[in-house]
Amino acid sequence: MEYRVIGSSDLKVSALCLGTMTFGEQNTEAEAHAQLDYASSHGVNFIDTAEMYPVAPRAETVHRTERYIGNWLKHQQRDKLVIATKIAGPARGFTWIRGGPRVNKEHINAAINASLQRLQTDYVDLYQIHWPDRYVPMFGATSYDATQEREATSIAEQLRALGELVKAGKVRHIGLSNETPWGVMEFVRCAEQLGLPKIVSIQNAYHLLNRTFEAGLAEVCHHSNVGLLAYSPLAFGWLSGKYLADPQAHGRITLFPGFGQRYNKPNVPAATQEYVRIAQEAGLTPATLALAFARTRRFTSGVILGATTLSQLKENMESAQVTLSEETLIAIETIHQRYPNPAP
């Protein structure tokens, strides 16, 4: 397993990271612990979770994922692992989280204290804002609409509250998720201006069907030394090819139709078919092609894997040894030019 430093932090993480949003919905606690055991025994040291998990979010299951991880983590050597979690943001409902989550001092303090209790640890290595407190287009929305602006906690206020957590030793580093170039730049600017902790990472969707990070965010993160943690590298299972063979195949797309709307776009099947073809010609599984591509981008600090079975996790982990040939990379670029970002 290759290990990389996230941005300007001192966190040295495995290039493949274990995402856990299926724990508590699609995976039992025993299955979750089996995944954690397998991943950690094969070199994965970075576990990513969130207070709102599992997905799809429900009042009946909220926080289960962190509890499952905590019951496993208490038996591990804590300093050998990098644990990341996230505070939920507003405007998506979720009234079962603090009556409707916000990213202000009161909610940040309540959220981290509850996460630490569930995770059964006294600190997290990376604490991330799951999505911005302010309005931004996200989760499949692509156009900024100024008329949708809403009252929001200032970035300076968010940073001050997060900085207090770092000072108290509850959080080692801070990061963002589902952010925009302006958001990253403003967090970096405020940290420098106010002498507060700098963000070290951004966790955004990045995969063969969505390479929008490569535009503004790649440049901003390069100059700001902010590392990408690429989530959904298999595009909710589309890039495994399973939905081409069977549109009703078992997975999040069919289990939670409303949650996968960002992949319900006209060119997704056609582009996926081409990437499956490229994988076959390269002697790879479609999933291996997709994961190897995301892992080997210059700006990627880590790729967050998600699996519902051990066999899926094993196949995904094997991609850590794969480097794509120049011929395969050229073929990928050809398809990207034909179908640019069909699922942004």
C-alpha cells in the first residue's frame, strides 16, 4: 500500500481509504467490523465516516455508522489509524440531527462531542464540514443561482470554532467536503488573516464520470496545498458496469432512487459502456480501471472506497497495485472528450 501526506498536514494516509456510509443500513455491525478488519490488515489506515451516516439518511438509523466504528476502534491501536468524520450542514432537512444541523459554534461543539462519544475516542485526526453552511449548488446541481442565497454562518466564525477544537486536542486537522473553489480560497484566506488552523483537505466527488475537480478546484488546491479525498470513485456503482448488465441490480442506485439522481443523466450509460470496454481491452475489471484512474491523479491524496461485501472490498483493494498504461490513459481521454462529465 502506498501512503501519502494529506495537503499541508502531518497525516500520512493510505492511498486507498475505507468509506463507511453503508455501515448500519446495507451492512450489519458484524459485516462492518469484517470490512474494517480486512482493510486495516491490508494496509488501509484511514477510516472515513460522518455523523449523518448511514446513507440513505433516516432518523431511525442516524449515527449508527459511528457507533459501529467505535465498537471496533476501542480494540485497536488508536495511533496507528487516521479517523475522519464530518459535521452535517443545513438545508437538507435532517431535523433529527440537532433539530436541523448548522455549522456554527454551538452545533460544531455539540457535533464533535457526540461523534467522539460514539467513536469511543478522545480525538479525531480529520474533522470535515460535510457540505457548506452557505448555499452552493451540490449533489448534482451544477449552476450557481444567487437568488438561492440564505443566511449563513461566516467562514471566519466557523474557523474560530474549529480552531478551538484543535487547541483543545479534540481535532488534529480540519477539512472541507462538497466545496467550491471560492469556498476553499475563503477558508484559506481567513485562516491566514486570523491566524487560525488551515484546511488540509477537500472531500469531493471525483471519478471517470465526474472530473469537474480538474478545473478550478485543482488549481486552487495545488496553490493552497489542499489534498483531494476523492469520494464515489465508482459513481455509486455505475463504473463497476453492473447497471449496464442489469438496470435493477442490487445497489444504492436501486435501493435509494432519490439519492442517486446525480447519476440519472442522459450520457451516463453510454460513457460507462465505453469505460467498461476500455477496462476489458486493458485486461482489467471496470472497477479496477476506475479506482486506478482516481488514485493516480497528481492531486489525489486518497481515494475513499465503499463496499457492501467483502468480495467487493477485496477487488477494490487489488486496484492499489495497478498503474494504467499510456495507451489506456489516452483511450480514457478520448472518451472524456466525447462525454465530458456526464454525472457532475
